[in-house]
Amino acid sequence: MASRRHGHGGCCRNRTPFRLHRAPLPLSLWLTAPAAELLAVATSPAVAAAGFGERWATTTGRAAVPPDLGEESELRTSKRQGTQQNKSQKLQILETCLEHWIAMAGGGDDLKMLGVYVSPFPLRVKLALSFKGLSFEYVEEDLHNKSDLLVSSNPVHKRTPVLIHNGKPISESMVIVQYLDEAFPGAGAALLPSDPLDRAVARFWASYIDDKVIRMITVHQFSHASFSDDFGADRMMQLFSAWKMVFKGKTEEEKAEGRKQTFAVAETLEGALRECYKGKPFFGGDAVGFVDVALGGFVPWVHAMEELFGLRQFDAATTPLLAAWLERVGELEAYKAVMPDAGMMIEFKKKQAQEAAAAAAAAAAAAEA
């Protein structure tokens, strides 16, 4: 098992580095600002929504609601009557808010991810972690010799990805992505929208990608017995892959049907960008979201399969929005920070083909002996 740390800002621990710019007020103003202003910040809707209210009420004995003018006047009167008491209150607010912001940023959270660098499923989790700005330790699994940690963390499927958060494992790529969005609401942008209907639409398209897009690539690429269970191909081998028809079809008619099915999936996703997301830059709108992560794990293989087989699935002539999305996602710094390039996928595919050829030759030689 190879282990590496991923993070932002040079942080060497398994957590997001604390960012002072997350604070609504510059730190230098905390000790000079009126206590009422500090209280307004501490009990702002964003902070209260993330669970600050209970902590504030426990610490101060006051209701966690933004103060009105009467409260501000009361606090100013209190300041005139007792400066020291007011200063103590400010420090208490500051301490509580700093604790909250550190928690929002992932402070004290140990995140470890088990994955395989060529699989689209762990790549999704890497993307989500990067988009959320969360630092994590990455452990590359050897599929020929799976670690005890992987087997014990995912005893049902014994495959990656697995996210271990403070010693607790979570399995399945999109389950992990949703967990990260819920467990770290203040880290980065939300991946799932707040509106229930919009959330349902996002989950639908993520499910469609699992059902159509990933199936097409997985069955063809990862059919080798040593890799199938970990890449999820065992769940997909029941259906005849459109990609397999393109490259393994015995007749031109079969290959043509495979191409037709392949492009039909791309056209459906193009329609989703056009109709459901109104032609915005990402499936998440103006910023990446849940569906972008679901499809984003597939991106390196889209480029690799074009180079290997000459099949451009996301073509500007037929699916311009999807082609633009592909280019736009690849230019994101958060994407570049964690995703492998197509060359690594191509080398993996070539090595896989060599192993298959060697196994076939060995079997033939044994049969002749």
C-alpha cells in the first residue's frame, strides 16, 4: 500500500488548514468591535445553520438569535457600566466562533481514503474531497493483495473506494460524496443543492451515470478477473456493453449499434445540461456539484479511450455543451490537484492487455503439453 497526503496550503496534517479569511470579521477588529456586532456575527444564519446555536446557548445562557437594536443598546449600556465584563464577553464569543470555524474547516478530522488510481469510483471521492477543500491521506491499494485495512473497512464488498473518517469507514463512491457534503457543510461549496426537488434531480442524473456511462466503460476496460470486483464490473457484467459492441462486435452492424448506444448516452447528458441546467457551465450550475463529481471520475478515461480507440464520445459537433463541460472541468485547479492524466490510464490499459496476452499464451502452452 502506498500512502500520500493531499491538501491545500501546504498543510501536513489530515485536515483542512485553518483559514482566517473564513471569519466574517478580520481578527484585528475582534477586540475593538462592539459586543453586539460580535454577537450578530456569531449568531448569523450561516453559523446558526451549521449548529452554532446550541453551542452559543450552552456557553452563554442566551438564546442564539441575532440581537435587535434593543439588545445592542443594552450591550452598549453594559459596556459603559462594566468594560471588563464586556471584554470578557467578547473573548467568549471569539473563542466559541473560532471553535466553530475550525470545525467547519475540518479541523481535528482525520480523513483517510483507500482507492485505486485508475478506477472512476475512487476518483469521484478524490474530486469531492478536493472540491470541498478537505485535506486527506490517500492509500493506494494493491488489487492483487488487498490490505487488511480495506477488507476490514468494507467487509461486504471488499473493494474501493473507502473513506475512513476519524476511524469510521464509509463505502460506495456516491454515498461517500454525499456524506462529505453533509459532514462538512462549511467546507467549500455545497455539492448537493438545498432545494429538495433540485437534490432529487441531481441524484437522478448521478444514478443515470452509474447505470449508463460507467457501465459502458467498466465492462470493456476492467473485464480482467483481477480487477473486476474492485472496479464494480461484477455489478455490470449482466448487461451487454455498448462500448464492448463497438470494439468487440463481430459484424459492422454490431459495431454500429454500439456506437449508436454510446452516442445516445452522451446526447441524453447533453439534454440534461441544456434543459435541466439551462446551459450553465456545470451540472451544479455556476459551480461544480453532485452530478459533476459523478461524471468527473470518468473524465480521464474519456480522453484515454479517444486516444486508444479513436472514439470521441463528447464531441463538440454533436454535444457542444458536454464537450465544453469536459474542457471546463479539466481546467479546474481542484481537478488538476488530484486527478491522473490520460497517459496513466493508457499505460494501465496496455499493461492489462499484455497480462491478458501472457495468460492466454500460458494457457495455450499448457494445453499443448
